[in-house]
Amino acid sequence: MSTGVSYNDQGGAEAAVEAGQESTPTSSSTGAAFGLFSADFKKNEDLKEMLESNKESLKLEAMKRIVGLIAKGKSASELFPAVVKNVASKNIELKKLVYVYLVRYAEKQQDLALLSISTFQRALKDPNQFIRASALRVLSSIRVPIIVPIMMLAIKEAAADLSPYVRKTSAHAIQKLYSLDPDQKEQLIEVIEKLLKDKSTLVAGSVVMAFEEVCPDRIDLIHKNYRKLCNLLVDVEEWGQVVIISMLTRYARTQFTSPWTEGAEFDENKAFYDSDSEEKKDQTEAKPYIMDPDHRLLLRNTKPLLQSRNTAVVMAVAQLYWHLAPKHEVSIVTKSLVRLLRSHREVQYIVLQNIATMSIQRKGMFEPFIKSFYVRSTDATHIKTLKLEILTNLANEANISTILREFQTYVKSQDKAFAAATIQAIGRCATNISEVTDTCLNGLVLLLSNRDETVVAESIVVIKKLLQTQPTQHGDIIKHMAKLFDSVTVPMARASILWLMGEYCEKVPKIAPDVLRKMAKTFTAEEDIVKLQTVNLAAKLYLTNSKQTKLLTQYILNLGKYDQNYDIRDRTRFIRQLIVPNEKSGALSKYARRILLAPKPAPVLESAFKDRDRYQLGTLSHSLNLKATGYQELPDWPAVAPDHSVRNVEIVEPLRESAPIVGKTKQPKSDDKFYSDDEDEKEEEESDSSGSGSEDSSSSEESGSESEEESSEDSEKTSSDSGKSSSGSEKSSSESESDQKKKKKTKKAPQKKSKPAGDSDSDENGNGPVGQASSSSSESSSDSESDSESDSGSDSPAPKKKTEEKAKPKVAVNSKKEVSLLDLDDFSPAPTNAPKPSVLSQSLLSDLEGLSLSNITSTVQYSRAAYEMVK
Amino acid sequence: MIHSLFLINHLGDIFLEKHWKSVISRSVCDYFFEAREKAVDPENVPPVLQTPHHYLISIYRGKLFFLSVIQTEVPPLFVIEFLHRVADTFQDYFGGCSESVISDNVVIVYELLEEMLDNGFPLATESNVLKEMIRPPNILRSVVNTLTGTTVSAEIQGVIEACVKLSGMPDLTMSFMNPRLLDDVSFHPCVRFRRWESERILSFIPPDGNFTLMTYHISSQNLVAIPVYVKQSISFFEAGSCGRLDITIGPKQTMGKTVEDLKVTVHMPKAVLNANLTASQGNYTYDFTTKLLVWDIGKLNPQKLPNLRGSLSMQTGVPNPEENPSLNIDLKIQQLAISGLKVSRLDMYGETYKPFKGVKYVTKAGKFQVRT
């Protein structure tokens, strides 16, 4: 085989390269026609013979050589008829290579490609899942429009296949079909909708990818799958994780309210920014904002992925936190991002770009890791520049001396472009931190005697900017620069010196005219930018010191008048009218002095990454700082969260029926089961009676029945209390009791639902079922956890919280058909309580929006706790 | 996602191309060649480039460019990570990643690429999935610590590389004597995050063969013991256009272990024409085109410290370099993890046979740079 390849590549490769260079780059995706070369042509003749022989080995050899041709980018399309005959070959190896060929050339030989279709159709029915999958892969990769209906049919069938691998393949095929024929969109969306419901981790990433490509705006398809996706995330393959996380970031931005400035905006803001500057350690105090539990779920479930070995996953989570997490939580991503800096050069490049953007807004995040951004002499130039950018962003009063010491080393670097960038950075530090302005200025002045031209020039430019911001004692420095003037040749630096002379000519009254004299001599040989500044200097001197410089100025203006560059001619004409009074010049010349010598605002030295945050972090657009094709704008938070209940998954009717089957309890019992847990937990805590994992469907009948009553009272009670449209409590229970209950309920109600979730979670982790016995203890632990979390998240005044949380279980009761998706699998026996759907009025329901989901929060806590128990 | 892949050698020849969607003319690479030209050093080519209709994302590995063509928005790290995974796979399969190796195995390469991406989206990237091989039971794992240090900053970064050859579905747990040392970790996907979070135990069902189980970072609060010290003096004289160089290396805190594979690399300033040195141990080479001085010492003998001294001849008429070159030092210490991390035990559940277990510790210098 290798002989074939090497034989082939003589001259062919060079020819190919030449051809590639000659043709102008275009987007058109036509394969380069390299088949015209006679050598290839002859060669392909014997390949054809080999393919038509009866020997498998010869055929295989021929196919290998053909693949070699394809890899080289040379045409083998005239072999199509000979190759396609082998598509039905029994030899797997041969078949694979034929597939490779078909995918490459079918587009060009559409009619002949049709010959192979029936083979694939047959293979789609094969009992072996891998054969089915590979048939679908190839079939969908053949870009022949005529087979669109066949592809559509195959995709639909595969989407219902028993094998998750085949379903995954069908998700990939969706995108291929869509790019071949966008008219199929509607039908394809149906398939996507179906596959989104799939519970296999294998499928999730691929179908979300298809979703992103075909219908990224159909956010409504995600609602019902949101929680499932969040929970599956850890177990999805790495590449899928990246896609899902970025999709969920967008989703969350449309569905939840901002965790940043909600509530008491002013105080809140202040707290945030204060905390930033103070290492952001202090907890933000009480804020009325309460995070949607689904929002929290996403943050919580993505966090472990910061430990992924895949840098793209880590970056995806980091950007998710950046865009979605409360400000004080974002810093957990820092360490992981810094870890990525030890990866490949290209990874560093992207990560540093993102850190540069982040470090502008939030210095505190990266300040402790400042040493990670020290430059090594072996770093590539673009890496060095990015590190410099970040170091500059991170500079503050405390660390500036260390940073400046680093910069001193960098200035000496042999990489002169980098040294120049360092000088710019010193300038930025000097303007941003007033304490060190003088130190920096002195340092830069020392650099003026550097041997290297670029270093000197850059220093002059930066000094010029600094002097403007610090209009004291520049006399000496300006004199020093005037001395250098003869030796400096970089135009920008010369222009800067001239500008300084003019601007502060009154401070150096003797030197400035002399510099002008020198310039008059060399004016014609200077660069345009230097000429402009010479004219400028002349004008300013004329106004302040006309006795000495009148003639010089006139001479320079005359030179400028006949300059080749129209800008200079224009400027000269303008200046002459402005400064030399004559009858035509009118009112303006009276103000010439005020115009030319007006105090000028100092330039602001800013980061180049200042406005990059308009792009979502981690995206190609962010990296290029321009909007890439297909970039999806990250929406701003909605002012009011859309209906949260869309994410609740409906319980299918059969489920309710299943309750009696599993639990031998009577129908009513199973209803109330739903509440009984609350009761039990309550009891556990308060009185030590009963208690113990009553979640189990086989919980003690007594406690169950008891709690049943109570809970139903309780719930109704709650509803009547919180709902303004009270339907009148059906049973009046003693006030005090219900009050107490309410209180407890705030904590506990959510958990009961979460229980099954815990189970399913651990199952996914391959840890086997969680013992029910563990539940009680884990509950208590999750209790405390949930407390602390809600505290830290939102320390709202107690009463308010209570009512809100109280309401949560409530909603669950009333919109009784809704249960978190996780429940479906594991919880079928329990909790539909049929009887009370009508209790709640519509208005109450809407009041309670955003609250019912809190059970999810506890779900996760629960599962974690449970998990520990298992071990 | 990823539309096409081109492999380009250091001469700028495209020697392999693969398209996952419709074919894109290789002339698109011209934009890359332009940037390559401008960058001078291949390391300096920006990884992300823009052309009128496409985006080019490239990595540079083993003197080869892996250049992918993208048409729409995609996280750049996604592509970069994937390209490195491709290079890793080649390395794994062929023991190298050079042009000749790839050209010799072009059919396998093509089949691999076909398997790794479907329609531009990664399909199978795990080495064991790609290989689908089963091996007899025996297990060996090594803790490799990489040490990075200068007087300016020092940190320890390590990896645990595993070689697992166990049949069936063994469920392994591995614990450390001192997990607190670990400041930051990242895992192979087989490791269960939650278990680590709660108990600091690595629990996993390993894939077959070699893989990186975990990489970690030791917090810089813990003092990093740099195992060697360096005494150097490099000076250039204004008159006579020559310079002197004197470097001595001695052991420090090696805990009784020998330092091996000691190597010093110096990027000399452009003006240095030649070096006339004597090494008390090992050999040195000076490549006057790349200005690279390499001193290969080998084992460090604490009784007789290796020394390299002599004169440097400089180009006349060129001003002396203002910055002394920095020294890069490579070293390796067997049977010692400088981080102090120790594997406590490894247990297997889920299978009945008794596995063979072993652990090997190695310390290597990472980017050990001495500023002079």
C-alpha cells in the first residue's frame, strides 16, 4: 500500500500545491480538479483493472491506493463505477473503504451513486446495530438531493431505534439532511423534538447539536427537557457536554431573571462592587432576589465539570458561570481556568484571551494567581502579549511593585515587539495607579538611553502620554528628550517630541526654538506625521515667542505650502490663516492662542479587551473580536421571568393508575402519600416519633395515614392562606398547629419529591440503588444543606421567604399533573394526588410562579447526600 | 462544526486532507500560509485565523500543522482540543506523529478520522473505544510529577498515568496518603466526580490501556523544593568581542535520589558566533544557526559537580547583548514525587481475580528557567 502512495506522490504533491496557490481562495467547495495529470490517469487504469478482478486482496489493495489518492487531494472520481460495484462486498475492510470513497465522490456522480442506495436500505434493517448505524451514516453523508425522501424516512426510523447508538447517528443525520435540503426543516424539528426526549446520554449531545444547527430559536422544545439535560450532563460524552452547556447558557438567559442586580438595586450593586475590591469574600447580605431552583440546578450540575480533562468543557462551564452565576460565585472557575494555562500553546491562547476580558471587570478573580501570568522567554509572542495585557489589568496599589519588577525584565527581552508592548503596559499602569506614576516615568526616562530604537521610540510615545496626565515638573524630562531628538529616527517618536515641545514650549523657552531651527533644516526629508507636528510646533512658538521664531515659522509654513501631501498643505494653510493676523482672517485669529494652546485632556490608556465582553465568552466571535457566521447573540436577562411551569413535566395518566398497583394502599392513601413525607420528616425533627424513611412506599401505615390527614389539612390551609382567593379551608385545623407546620414545611416539602431523583441519579452513576434506609439520615443532612444554601443564596427576611416557600409544595399539589421529570422513572407508585386540582384559582397559580420548582433544588442535595450513604 | 482538516508539514506542503462535509478547495490554506510567513517562527502563528468565508483553527504539533476549516461559530477550544486529540491518537497508534509516519499509514489515518468525526462532530475519541482491544489482567500506574520552578515562581503540576489491563468490568478505587496536598485536579471522564468531592477517593471503571487518570496541581503555598541549584556567570566583554561562560549545577533537596537526564539549554543572543567550552561532564553542542547551546550532562554526581566553562566568540562590530540569556534546565528523578503525593492503596471491586498492582514515581522539570 505504501508503495502505491509513494509512487503516486511524485510531482503530484507539488503540482497540487501549485494549483492550490494559483487559484484564488474562494468559498466554493468544488474539489480541485487534479485528475488531468496524465500520470494519474494511466495509474487509475490499472486500479480499475484491479477493482474488476475477482480477488478480494487485489480489490482491497486498489481501494487502499484510492484512499491514498483521496487523502492527497487528487481526483479518483473516474473510478466511481468500478468502486461502487463493491459496495455490497462481504469484506468489511473493503466495504469501509468503499464507503469512504462514496462519501467523497457521490456528490459528483449522483446518478451512479443511486446504484448503491438499495444496499444501504437493506443494511438499515440489519440486526447488528453498528451496521445499521454505519449504513445511516453513509446514506446521510451522500449529498444527493434526489434521495432526500429516503433519508428522511431512514432518519425517522432510526430515531425510534432500540439502540442508542443508532439514535445518535440519526441525530447527526438530521444536520446533514438539513444542510442538503433546508425545506425539510419542519419534519426534522419533529424528529429533534422526539430525540430531545431521549434519556440516553449517548444521544443527548448529538441531538442538542442538531437542535442548535436546525432550530436554535425553538427554545420551547427545551423546556420539558431542561431538567433532564441538567441531570444527565455529567454523564454525557465530553463533546456533547460542550454543546449542551452552551445551549443551556442561552436558554437560562431567556428563562430566568438576573441574579446580579435584582431587588434593592443600589445596595445590591454596592455590595457587589465592594466585595469585588475587597477580595469578594464577604457574603452579600440579605437580598430579596431568590434564584429560580432550575437556575440553581444548572449551576450546581455544571460545577463538577470544571474538573474535566477536556479544556473545552472547562471553558464552557467557566463561561456559563460568568454569564449566569451570581457575582460572588463566579470566582470558583478561576482555578480551573488557570489550570488550562498549563496546557498546549493554542489552548493557552484562547484561555488567556478570555481571562483578559474577565480580568477587566473582575480583577479580584485572578489576582491571587498573578504569578501564573508571568511571561517565560519561551512563550510565543501572542501568548506574551496576552499575559502582559492581563498583568496590566490586574495591577493595583498592592501588587504594582512586583509587576513593575517583572516588567523591567521584559523590557530587556530580545523580542523587541514584546519589549515595546511592555512599555505600553508600563504606561497604562502609570496612568491607572497614581502612586507609581512618578516611578514609571523615571523608569521610562531611563529607557530613553536604551540602545534599541524601538524601545526608545515606544518610551517617548508613552512618556508623552504620561506627561499629559501629569502636568507638573516636566521641564527636565522635556529637555532630556530634546537632547535625544537628533538620535531618534522613528517618526512616531520624533512627532511625539515635537508635540511635547510645542505643548510645553513656555516651560523650555530656550530649547524649543532651537528644535524648530533644526526641523527647518530637515523639514523636507521628514515623514508626514513629523511634518505636521513641526507645523504645529511652529505655530505654537509663533504665538508665544514670535520675536525669536517669526522667520522660522514663516519659512516652515512656506515649505509646507508646497509639500506633496495635501494634508500638510491644508494644515499649513489653516495655521497660517489662524496665527498670522490679516484683514481676511476674521474673528478666529483673535482666539488663535486659546485654540492652539488650550489645555488638552489626557489620553486614556485602555485595554484592548475592553469591549470584548459584548461577545459570549469562549466563542469564536470573542476570540476574533468580530461576529462570526452563525453566532447567536446571548440574550439579556428578561425583566420578568417567563412561566416557570413550562419546565414541569406532565405526569402521564397511566402513572397515576400505577400508584395503586405498586403500593397496596388504597387510592386516597397514595394521594396523600405525597404529603406524608413532610409530616414524617417533621415528626422526625420535632417529636422523635415515627420518623425514619417513610418515603418508601411501604412506610408504616399508621404514620402514613396520620400524616395523610395532617398534610391534606396543611396543604389546604396553605392554599387558603397564601392564595387570596381562598376557597375556604375545607377542614379547620387548629391555627397554631398549622402555623408550625407551615414553618416546617418551608424546609421540607420540597424534599419529598426529590427522593426519587436521588435514586435515579445514583443509578446513573452506576452505583446501584440507594438504600431506602439511608434516606432518613440523608434527609436530615440535606435539610441542613438546603437551609444553608438558601441562606447564602438569599437571606431574605424570614416572613417573606416563609410564605413563598410555603407556596411551593402548594403548587405542586394543585398543578397536580406536574412532577419533575426525574420522578417518572422511579417514582411511579407515589404521588399524584388526584382530588384537589380545582382548589387553586388561576390567579393564585400565577402568583406562585417561580416557586413550585424548589423541589428540584433539594433534589440534587438529596441525591448527593444519598450518594454518600451508599458508600 | 469541523468542516475539513489539512495536515501541513514544515515546508508548507499539504500532505493530507479530509473533508467531513462537502469538499473545500485546499486553496483556503493560502491564508494560513500567509500568516505562517508573517509569523517567522511556526510557534507564533495565531491559532485562530479568519478568511472571507471560513475560519481556520490550527495547532502545531511535532513540526506539523493540523489545520481545520470552520464555517460557523463554534467554541475555538472545542476544535483545538479535538485536534490535539487527533494528534494524540496518531501518537498512540503509530508511536509518532510525523509526516512520514502518517503518510505510511494513510489508510488507517483515514479510517481513524472517519470514526472520530461524523459530520464534523466528534464521535469516538477515546483510544480504547477506537482500539477495541482486550488484554490480560495486570495493572501498573505511575505518578509522574512535573516540576516548574524559577526563583520567580515555582509550582508543581503532576499527572497520574495509568496503564490498566484488566478484563471484565473492574471497579477501582484509589486513595492517597495526603490528598490535601492537591490544590486543583482534573479527571479522566471515567472518574466519578461526586465520590472525589465527598471522600477524596478516585473511584472509576478504567478503560483498557494507557490513559491519563488525573492531572493535578499542588498549591503554591506549599514550598516547592527545587532539586538542583545553578551557579552561572555569563558575561560579554565590550572589547575584544568575546564573552565568558561558566555554569555549575549542584544537587539540593533530592532526598537521596539521583538526578538523571540533566540537560541545560541556552538560547544565545544573535551576536554569539561560536562557543569554545569545556565540560567537566557530558557533552555540549552549539548550533550557530539556531544559537542554541545544549549541554547534556546525564546523571548528576554530587561529589564532582558538573561544570561548563569557556569563552564565547562574538560577532565584531555588533553591540553586546544587553540581556543575558536564560537557562532552561531539564531533569528527571526516579522514584520520587517531589510533590510528596503518595498513593495509599488501590482496590478492585466487581471482579474476582487478583490484579497485579504497581506504582512508579518520577519527577521531571517542567519549564525550569533560570534568569541570568
